[in-house]
Amino acid sequence: MLLEAILIALWAGIIGIDLYNGLTHIHRPVVTGLVVGLILGDVTTGLIVGGTLELIWMGMVPLAGAQPPNVVIGGVIGTAFGIIAGQDPNVAVGVAIPFAVAVQGLITLFFTVFAPVMHKADQFALEANGKGIERINYLGLVILFIFNAVIAFLPIYFGAEKAAAFVETVPQWIIDGLSVAGGIMPAIGFAMLLRIMMKVEYIMFFIVGFILAAYLELPILAIALIGLAIALYDYYQNKHKQGPTPEEGEITDGI
Amino acid sequence: MASNHYQYEDTTSAQDLPPKQIRSLAWRSLLLQASFNYERMQAAGWLYSILPGLRVIHKNKKDLSKSMKDHLEFFNTHPFLVTFIMGIILAMEQKKEDREAIRGIKVATMGPLGGIGDALFYLTLLPITASIGASLAVEGNILGPFIFLIMFNIIHFGVRFGLMRYGYRTGVKAIGKLKEGTKHVSRAASIVGLTVVGGLIATYVTFKIDYTWKQGESELNVQTDILDQIMPAMLPLIYTLLIYWLLKKGRSPILLIGITVIVGLIGSYFGIM
């Protein structure tokens, strides 16, 4: 089992990177099913379980930073369990989902603790040190690889059922709480943007954007287009007031 | 901070980037989310993606440092469509555009492209190609995964590389014309940017109270019966403004992220969120 567990761990590490970087989507369960099936010597079962998991994860995609149950670990553990235990694909799904949810909680945690590294990045930028910036990004990749490889290795080597029992000892409120926090988290990024861009004269546009989304529930593209319309009006109004300079007359023709 | 316009030490426009370099930057954009985190999201990966271009454009070390620092500010968009923004921004950098205009365009484009990308790729392309692949796989057909990967990636890489070229060409052409009215352009970009940020807060910050107050026969859901009646997306707005206020007070983003995790845990523990 050791060799198989190591090979599966390597695959999990690679597709753990692909989930966020590369995005060739070899991390989808339909592909993982084939690969884990090859490693464990039962391609047909691998394909069937992988395909079943794929259909379940179809709607679970990372939309705007909201994190669904982790598809990498869900796919790997689900397929491996389905083949090793010779279980029905739907039972494999039942084992895979709690793992996937718990792992996504851990990834939320990782995205949180990686934030301080950005201050090191600021320092590299100040020194115009490009190599430093590159190293920070490679560090992120290495951590993703190791994290996914280890998480995949342990349950397969020690037995998926034992591991599932362990996951169930983590109180539900902690897992739920991390997911709630993940939903609120974009507020921090938006507040930082406001801090950079906001001036008193712009508050009205911010309010308009908010109302369009909150009350009228318009999609972001529609809101951006309305913002663009206001901006164009404002742009030509201002230019009109000042009177076009010779060079600016030329610009007006161009747009 | 925002009112001080940065003056480039070297104001001459740089040469056009060769097509080979443009392509290599599109390859680098594959690592956009390598250092993803909740403070800046894709910022360091974004800087990584355009970095070789910036190095060619800004020979002056102080200009390069200023540009790198600006590009470490919060950034988040769809990872396939990011190359379009890269193209435009590199064109602006090359023409030594006003730094606030560069920031404004970046912020104004990342939100809409994020939404379009989600709709196009995660809600349309992925379900279609993956369901074709999965339907073959569940019958034990080994072609399933391959058909999925080929269909998906032809479109994925076509979009990624095509938009890089298109964004850069559009940027170089359009910006030459805009150069003179930089102050107005900055203002226009800020208007679009802030309108979008207002919309993003209401759309993507999920902050809900999940508690129903019961007395006898009557039930009162705090979220839908009270808060939403006062104003939809009220809690996301209040929380974002609270964070904004704390940031202005000089609190560190890390502390605020920590507080947010604790808020989530407390809310979940008491079963009210």
C-alpha cells in the first residue's frame, strides 16, 4: 500500500496546485478517477467513481472567492476508497464529502495565515527586488503541493474509514464557522480598495453602485456599464467646462 | 496618499514589448493565484505575471519600485480573463500613464471580468464539457477524461493567449489618444471603479443572520423579516465600512482577518449565522 499511497499523494500534490494555478482542470474528479484507477490497478471502477463524483461536484465551483468543498481531496479520497473498499460509488461519495469540507476549512486557514507574507512582498517591491516576489509565489506553490500530498497520503495509508471517523470528531460549528468567515472575508479586500480610492467627491458613485446591486440585484457587468456611462458624462462635462485645448480636441475625435 | 500624483523620473515611453515576451507573460499568468491570501488575494501573483514586462518598461529603479508597489495592492479577477487586464495595464505602463489612471483601470476592469469569467467558464464551459466527459466515464469509457480535458483547454488557452494579445494592442492604440487628458481619465476611472466596488460589496460579501425568533404562533426571521426590510445587504455594507474605518485608524489587515474568523466562529457556535 505504501507505493500506491505515495503515488496518489504525488498526484494530489500536482492537482492541488492545478486547482488554483494552471487550471488545466486535471484536478476534476473525472480525470482523477482515471489516474487513481491506474495507480490502484482498477481503471474501470476508477472511471465510474470519478465520473459519479464529477457529476456531484459539477455545480461546486469557486465563484468569486467563495470556496466549495475541496474537489481535489474529495476526488482522490472518494475514488481511492471506492476502489480499495470495493464500495458502491455513492458510499464513496459519502466518505469523500466530509473530507472535502474539512480540507476546504484548512485552505481557508492557509489563505489567512499567508496574508502576513504580503508585507515581505511590499518590502521586496520597495527594493525593486523581482526575484523576491518570484520566490514568494513559488513558496505558495510548494505549500499547496505538500499540503495536498500529505492530506491525501494519510487516509489512504492508514485507511479511509479511520480518517473519516477522525474528521467527524472536529466539531461541526468550527467547520461551519470557518465557512461563514470565508463568506465575509471579501469585505477586507473591498475595504482596502476603498481606503486607496475613496475621496469625498466620489461617495455618490459608491452609493449608486451599492444600490444597483443590493436593491436592483443587477450583475456586476451592468453596474460597471452604468458607472462607465456616468464617467463618460462626467468626462465630457468637465472637458466642456474647461474648453477644449487644441490637443484635447484631437482626442474627442478618437473616442 | 491618493492626492499626491507620482511623477515618473523617466517619463519617456518605452518601446513596444515584442510578441514573444507578450506570450511568455501569458504563460506566467498561469501562476496568478500562487500566493493567494485574504489580504491582497491575487496581488502578488498578478505582479509575478507582469513583472518581466515592468522590468523592460521601467529602466529607472525608483519608477520600477513604485510600479511594483502599486501592483501589490488588492487584486482579484477571473484567472482566465486576467490576461486582458495585463495587456491593457502593460500598455499604460509603457506609455508612462498617470499612476492613478493605471490603478483606476485595473480596479474598474477586474470586477466585471471576474463576473463574466465565472458565468462563462465555471457556469457554462465547465458544466458542459465535464458532463460530457463524466457521462462517458460512468460507463467505464476511458475516453471520458480525455475528451473533457481537450475540449476545456482548447477554449481555456485560446482565451488566455488571445486576450493577452488583444488587450495589449487595444491598450497601446487607445492610450496614445487618451494621454493628454490624464487627469480627467483618472477621475473617470475612479468613478467606474467606485461604482463597481459599491456593487461588489452588495454582491460578494456574504454576511447573514440565521436566527428565527419565535413566540407562540408567530415567527420572525431576523434576516428576511427585519434586516432585509430595512435595507438589503445591510450587514455586508456595515461590516465593510467598519473594516474601512479600522484600516484608516491604522489597524493591520491581518488583525482584521483574524477578527473576521472569530466573528464567523462565534456566529456559528451560537447558531446565529
